[in-house]
Amino acid sequence: MVHYDPYMPEIMDDPHRVYAQLRAESPIHYIERFDAWALARFEDIWEASADDVHFSVGNATAERGFLEGEPTTMEVLSSIDPPRHTGLRKRLFPHFGPRAARALEPRVREWVRECIERHAPTGRMDAVNDLAQPIAFRVACAVSGFPVEDADDLIRMVRDSFHREEGTEGQTEVGQLARDEMRDYLIGLAARHQAGAVNVHALDVLASESEANVPFTAEQIGQHLTLLLVGATETFPKAFASGLLRLWQHPDQRRELCADPSLIPKALQEMFRFDMPTQWLGRTTIRDCEIRGQSIRTGQPVLFLYPSGNRDEQEFEKPDVFDIHRDPPRILTFGTGTHRCLGAFMAEMEGRVLLEELLRVCPDYEVLESEVFWPATEFVQGYRDFPIAFDPPS
Ligand code: HEM
């Protein structure tokens, strides 16, 4: 009988063996200690993500509090339901959508080239810390309205806020301190921002937002900025580093990409499918329902095990094979439905530009396997350090 708990050490090391067992033996899995359910199959996660009738995002943050039914005071885009969610998302979307991503692309390319040029002569760089992470933070700053010169401080705060300790489940004291620091910084930024500023950033939208005719407080704006910053920066660099690992493990596919960069968007989808960093996000059941004959009661939390869905053999042929030509009609990496990732277009643009530039300058990079670092966490999994070596360009 398969055992699953999001905090199991096995899940933190390599969750896919347990996920495969769950799909086969217990696709709607009851987690007794949290009185919660975990969904392991693609179709179930896809359907439940789009089901605003039976499930609510209220209180569904990825913390133990959600599983233990503790109320949260967070009121951000990802934790409010329609109809409140609808208008705010519509006003924010233009800053994240395909047109915004296309407009930002030339600056992103410039930043990527600067990062690569700085490190290329040494023949070595860390694909997370020297490349994907600074780019993800600059994109977050540019879209959200943070001063770009604060990016390094922000990198530290976000990184520490996900601090984990062996033997401690969930958040640690270091993590809580970093979250408090980040919250104060973001509230300060929101308070300094004048409502009615030119509409070029998400921050302008938030500053002119109101609820029941009461303008958002600096605290509310700060909470939204935290979501944007963390959403934009914690996931992307990890997904990118894992993708570089897969290309390195499949040199034929890497050579194909170098020879024909028009394959990069498809390859990126496969990278995002194969190694989805966010292990789960959840919903709270607001109306009794049934999934595959299993009754789910009002009030019970439901976890979407996205990486399991992305390796579901009922959705993908040979799901454990990495294949840049796969081109599936849908993947779960950005979710679906009302709360589909707002930054998906930005992430796809960043990933494409990074791959185009990196493979052009360092087509034969080697992963320095003995130096990579994968911290243990139940939540957003991936490499924190990912050094690569290559022949310096002549
Ligand atoms: C590879 C990178 C990324 C991954 C894997 C990812 C994944 C996700 C997932 C799974 C959701 C939740 C979907 C749901 O609950 O149904 C989400 C929501 C969200 N993401 Fe992303 N994301 C990424 C990049 C970004 C970026 C770059 C940004 C911002 C620039 C961003 C901002 C957001 C926001 C604001 C939401 C909440 C949307 C809403 O509730 O309406 N994400 N993301």
C-alpha cells in the first residue's frame, strides 16, 4: 500500500517513484494526518483546477497552515475566488500577457547577453545564480515596478524565505525573518508609490485598486507584490536549471537545438513538463463532490500534485522519456483555469531567450555534477546551485 505525505524525505529527494505508485494504486489519495486529499492524475488535476464550483483557492497557500486548516490573512490574486478575482486579474493581465512579453524581450536579451559576457571568459558560470535568477528578478522588477537596483537584496530575501532545515517541517525561523523583512520592504515600496502613477507597472494597477470603494492598503499591495516576486523568481530558475541538466544528459537533442534554434519553444515545453518545480498547490473543497467515485467533503483541502500529472502515462506516451519533439497539446506546469499562471508568457519568453543565447555561446557546456546543490524541500524543488563549464569563446 503506497504511503504519501508531502513532507516525506523520499518526496524531497526524488518524488517520482512515489508519484508513479500513487497514480497506479491511489490516484485520489487520503492523507490522514491532514484530513486532506492528493490528486495524482493529470485529468483530475486539470478538471479540479478549472472547477470554481466545488473548490476555492481561499486559504490555499502552500504552507502547513493550509493543510492544518488555519485561516490566513493573505488576500492576493492567487487566494481570492471569482468574482473578486476576475476584475483584478483582468487589469493586471496586460502587464504579463503576450504583448507585454514581446515588448520586454529586447531588454531581457540585453540582460542575458550581459550576464553571459561577464562570465564567458572564465569558462564557467552558475546557471542559477549567475544567469537564470538575476534574469528572473530583473523581469519581476520590470513588470511589477520594483527598483532594479534592489534586485540583489530581493534575491537574498526570497532565497532565505524558502529556507528549510533538516528535522523541521515547513518554514524555519530564518525563513520567517526573511519573509518579515521582505514584507516590510514591499509595504514600504507600496506606501511610497503614488496612486494614479503612469500605468506601466503592475504596481500602478495595485495602487489604483480598491475594494468596496476603499483603496488597497500598503499592506495589501505589499502582499500582492510578494506573490508577484516569489511567483516570478522561485520557480523559473529551478525549471531552467533542470532543463539544462536534461539537455546535457541528451547530447543528441542538445545538438539538434543548437543546429536549429527554432525548436527551442518546443524543447522548453518539454523541460517545463519533465521537471516541474512546484510539487503542489491546493484548493479547499467548498461543496461536497466525488472524484473517481471518491467522496470529498466540504472543508477538506485538496492538493494538486502537478509533477505527477506531468508524468501521467494516461496523458503522455512514455512520460519518463525526455523528448524535445513531444509537443503535447497541454501540460500542467502553469496550471489551468481561473488561476492559470499569470507569468506563463513571461516565463516562456525568458526561457527561450536564455536558451537561444546560452546555446549560441556555450553549445558544449558540461554540468559540474559534483558541485550542484539540491536543497531538501517539500514545496518548490530544484537546484539552488548549478555550475556549468564550457570552452571560453575565442
Ligand atoms: C517556470 C516558471 C513558473 C511556474 C512553474 C509557475 C507555476 C504556477 C502555477 C502552478 C500557478 C497556479 C495555478 C493554479 O493555482 O491553478 C501559478 C500562478 C501564478 N503565477 Fe506562476 N509560475 C511560473 C512563473 C511565473 C512568473 C514568471 C510570474 C510573474 C512574472 C508568475 C506569477 C504568477 C501569479 C501572479 C500567479 C497567480 C495567478 C492567479 O491566481 O490568477 N509565475 N504559477
